[in-house]
Amino acid sequence: MFWEGGWPNEAAICPCCDNEPDVGDASVMGLRNYRGYWVGQGAPWSSPSAEREHKRQGWDLMRQIQNIPPQWR
């Protein structure tokens, strides 16, 4: 789980964007910049095996972004 109580969980590194909570997202602007750069590069996954598994299960970038709490978008 990457979010707990509306805040990033610092124990997990995201297998898609490779963000480490409380590092790349220490501020809302830092997180928006990190995410914007990642999406601007084509949203490449950092873990190809995780990408295959998630996409098999119907993972979709736009749905994922819609799941981000509004205060962090």
C-alpha cells in the first residue's frame, strides 16, 4: 500500500514510477514535478515484470492517476 490515511507510506517503492515515498514526494510540488516528469517520459515502468503483471490485471495509467487523492494531484 502506497497511501495510508491520505499520506504516502514510506515503506514501499512504487514499481511503476520508482518513487520512494518521502523522498521524491517530500512536498506536493515535488511530487507533482516527479510525476509530471515520469508521465512526460512516457510513464516507463521501473519493473518490467510488475508492469506485465499489472497490465494483465487491467492496470491503466489514467485510472491510476484518478485514484490519487485530490490534494496530491
